[in-house]
Amino acid sequence: MKKNLYVMYALALLQGMVFYGPIATLYRQAQGVTVFEITVIESISLALGILLEIPWGMIADKIGYRKTMIFCSSLYFISKIVFWQATGFGGFLAERIMLSVVLAGYSGVDSSIIYLSCEGTDSQKAFGLYSSMSMAGLLIAAAVFSVFVGDDYWLAGLLTVISYGLAMVLSFGLTEVHQTGVAETEAVSFRESFRQIYSSRTLLLFLVGVALLSEAHQTITVFLNQLQYERCGLSNSLIGLVYIVATLLGLMGAYSSAFTKRVGVHRSFTLFCVLAAFSCLVLGSTTLALPSIISVLILRLSNTLFQPLLTDLQNRQITSSNRATALSVCSMLVDAIAIGTNLVFGALSDWNLSAAFYFGSSICTVGLLLFLLWLKKGNGALSHD
């Protein structure tokens, strides 16, 4: 089972090597796509992902997690070729549609492989390492971008394609894993999986909180931060350097487990949500470079330490033997909320960038309140703390 962990870490590293990452939004804009159109593409992708979540989860439970990872890694590779050659709204939409198929397939499968490969020990640490390896890939790509690539978008695309091609080949090295410690059951229907997840009010509180925090981080640190840097007068080279620092902070996910054990789950939830909300407030109220950079870095660090804990707790609340199906049902809710937040972020950004950041602060605050309600109910998933 340790072999699976090493393969998953290597996949995260290679698929983290997006060499156009530091200027992805600016590149799309240069191809004639507006920020609102970018968020529309994201929302279409998420909507398609919702439709595919349950079928993919049931397929993965039926054919096995290994075959699912191989197929998705192969399609991921093809999607990067499409992005490399894309021009205009249609090209980027096509790439994102393919990506939605990939992410729906990965959803629940990658975390299930890691969780089951850990065999009940140090799963949060493994999730942290998995996240850190992805950030390490981004770091390598950002360093290469700053030193060698610069404004050569063609080269950035080619290097990304090569990295994802290697990941596709590596996915064949995975070994199948199976759920243990639960009674063997037949595959459950979509309706039954939906009922099991959505009948748990405590899990719903948790999932909505996860969605709000994750989407605030995703939208701001991937798309809106570049617009803020441009508003502050930063050059592309400086944006690349900040991207490297942010990626370095992403490596801190490996310390998520140790941090949580030292601080405690309750304090961790409160700290990370407050930091995220405060960072968004600062971004909305300033056009100065230094406060903006610090706020984005704090947002990245808090999310980096938070996500392994959230992933671990979500897996601990899934008791079904059809784990991928159950996690796909969870992802449906998260993606549905993301569609709405993406459209709001996009519309506000085209109107007033500061308003978009204030919206981010508000949903982080709501996320904190939901997490506090979830913690108050004394969820059994906290028994590991």
C-alpha cells in the first residue's frame, strides 16, 4: 500500500507543474476572454461536474479506483493539449469541459486511494503530503516560468503537456485498493447514496462550510489575485516571484496534522476562517502592493493547512463501503455552491474588484459560523484529535 502513496505523491507533483500558472488569467484575457467569461466557463464546468459526479462515483466503485485514475490521468493529459492550442471562449470552454470530466472522476477516488492505502493510520498526514507535492510541482513550474519561460506562452504550454504526459504513464503503477472494516454490500443506487448523505444535517453543515471556504480561496488565489497585482502596478516578473512564494507556502500542507494536534481542531477552524475573512477584507480595501501580497499569502497558507484536515474529516464521516459514490454525492453539493459563488465573483469583478473581495470575506465568515455549528454538535469524526 505504501507504493500507492508514493505514486499518488508523484502524480500530484507532475500534475502540479502548470507552467503558465502565474499568468493564467492574464493569458486568457490576452486571448480575448473576460473575467466574467472565465467564471462562466468555470460554472459550466462545475455544472457538468455535478451531473457526472454520481455516475463517475458508481463507475469507480464498480471498475476500481486504479482504472478510474488511469483513464482520468489520460484525459487530463489531452485537456492540457487543448488548452495549449486554445484561442477564444470556445477553445477554453472545450478544455474546461474535458477537465470537468477529469475532476469528477478524480473526485473521491484520489482521496479514497490515499485514505485506504494508509490503512487507518496517519491519513491526515498523507493528505497533507499529497497537497504539498502538488504545491511543489507548482513551485518548480513557477521557477522555470520566471527564469526561462517569461512571455513565451507556447513553451509554457508545451512543458505542461509533457509533465501531464509523464503523469499519465505513472498512473499505470497504481495498485487497486478495497474498503476494509465494513460489511460487504452491493453497489447502492444514486437515490440511496443521496439519501444517506443528505439526511445527515451535521455533514451538510460541514460540506457547505467547506464549499464556501474552498471557493473563496480558489477564486481569489487563482484568478482575482492577478487582477489585484495588476491594479497595484506589479509587473509580470514580480507576479511570478509572488507566485513562487505562494507556492512555497503551499508546501506547508505536510505540517497540517502536527499543527492541528498542537492547536486543536476547534481553534484551527476558527483561526483559518478568521484569517481568510480578514485577508479578503484587506484586499478589498487597498491598492498597495505589500498589503495585497501579504493578504494573498495568508489566504494561501491558511487554506494549505486547512484542506488536509477538511479532507480527513470528510472521509471519516463516510462509512459506506461505496466510498467513491458517497464522496461524489458530497462533491455535488460543494460544486453546486461553487457555481453560484463563481458567477457572483465574476460579475462583481467586472463591476468592481473590491466588491468581489468583500464578497469573499462574507462567505468566509458564513463558513466559520457553519463550522462552529458543526463542532457544537460534537461530531464523532473529531475523535482522532
